[in-house]
Amino acid sequence: MSFCYGRLRAVYIPQAISAAVRGLYRSDADSRLLVVDKDSGGSKADAVNAGLNAATSPYVCVVDADSVLERDALLRIMVPVLADPKRVVGVGGIVRVLNGCEIEAGRVRRVRLPRKSIEVIQVVEYLRAFLIGREAWASANMLMIVSGAFGLFRTDAVRAVGAIDLKPLARISTW
């Protein structure tokens, strides 16, 4: 599927700090699809903040460029939000390691384990972290992180805390 984009004449208010935006483009095929063309800011947070500035919906979804989502992933991730929209400010989806899987036209056609042992270890680690670790924390209402690879957040809540800033997380991870 290809999309043609027409440059938008719109007001862009940079509430969250990001590199300069060169232009906004709306898809001719689906008017809900908006592309933000911006200078490189050197981080994912910078790109997310530019998208947050352009967002007009009550929720923003952050997906890594190298992630492949299941067809109903966004619908499934919205379930807890719709069940309690006043209390739920962020939710995360499960991210699967694609090593060994067959991908066709941007969709997972067949799930398989990889052949190399180091890649199998990566799959096991992801399963441990996402399915076991996060599910256990969530069941006790103590989940401390929403995956950066696939997360959905209430737009007003993210704006209220000053947008996305990954610098404190980088400092913590180096300890």
C-alpha cells in the first residue's frame, strides 16, 4: 500500500521540546494519517515530542520503527483504557522478537524459533521480561514501565508532565 501526502497549512505549537519541524503532511488515502517532517534531534524522545505536539487525539501511541504489530494490537491495547479512562494514563503491548519468524507484506506469517542459540536466548529473555515479569508486576498494580516499543498514553497526561524525556532513564541504566 502506498500513500501520497499533501503538505498541510496548519498551526504547529511546539509545547514539548523537539528539533525544528519542516512541515506537516496528511495522507490522501487516509486523512487520519499525519507525517511530521523534522530535523534530526538525535533521540527517540525528540521524535515522540514532535508527534505529541502535532497530536489532536486524546491518546498517543508510540511504536518503534522496527516493530511489527499484530493486526488487532491497537484494539487490544485500548481495552484497559476504555474500561477505566479516568485512571488509566498509559498501557503497553507485548513486543515479540521476530528472529526466526516469517514476515510477509509487513505481517507475521509464521512464528518460529530462530536457529542461532544467541537469538533463542533473546526470545527467552523477551518472554521472561514481557510475559512473566510485567504480567506479575501488573497483577499487583505495580507495573513500573510501559514499553517504548509499543505504548499508548493519554495525551493530556504526557503534556502535563512536560512530554517525553529519556535522559533520566539513560542515567539510571548506567548505574
